[in-house]
Amino acid sequence: MDEQRPARPAGRRNLSPAGLAPLCVLLISTALVVLALQTATGVTYLGGTSYETEFANPTWWMAGFFLFLPIYLVSYRYPKHAAISVVAALVPQFVLPTVVVHRYVDGGWGDGLESLGYVAPILMTPMFAATAAFAAWHGRRNRRFQDS
């Protein structure tokens, strides 16, 4: 009744939980970016010569600041993956203003101020880096005390 497991194909490897954690951060960040882009109202005619343009929903866009929570959790549990989790959270957040700027310029609404959209991810960068550094330090410290 002893059944042998078939051998795994040579080129295929499963991701460990340590590898899945930054991937989850990337997926959460990407989901927030997609929600921000998909729920935007676009160009709305207000009457006369007035228009309102919204190419990214600001509520979902600013929700990206809450990514410090999954970054903290990943960095605390897997201190070696702290930098990877920061990059995984920030890449989609920098893609969002790039898409918004292109939408403004392609629509003929660009006046240069849309580039200020990069302020949010620029502010996220030190916040996420500090969170990851603190969580990695805290995680290493607690493991050292538990091991002794």
C-alpha cells in the first residue's frame, strides 16, 4: 500500500511562505491601483465651459498609504524580505500616476500640474521604508530573545 509520490518536474518549484508574502503585498497594492483607475469618473461636464476631470479615484489612491500594515507584517515575519515588500508595494503606486498623467495628456487636459500625482508615492517611499526597517529589526530582536 505504499505509494510513491511522482517526482516533481525539474524546472518547477513551489513558492515558500516567505516568497508568497511579498507577492501578497504586490497583489494588494495592484488591487488598490486597479480600483482607483476603474472607479474614476473620467471627464464630467458641469455646464458652460466647466469640466471636472478625475482619472483616478482619490479615495482608493490614498488607501495605498495603508499598505504599511502588510509591509509591517511581512517584514516582521520575514526580515530578509523587508526591502522586497517595500518595492512590491511601491511599484504599482508609481504606475498609477504614470497612467493618470498619460490619460490627462492624451485627453488634452494636461497643463503640467498632473505631475504632482507623483507626490503621493514619493511620500509613501520613506514611510514604507521606515516601517519595513523597524518591523525587520523588531522581528529579529524578538526571535533572538525567543531563541535564548
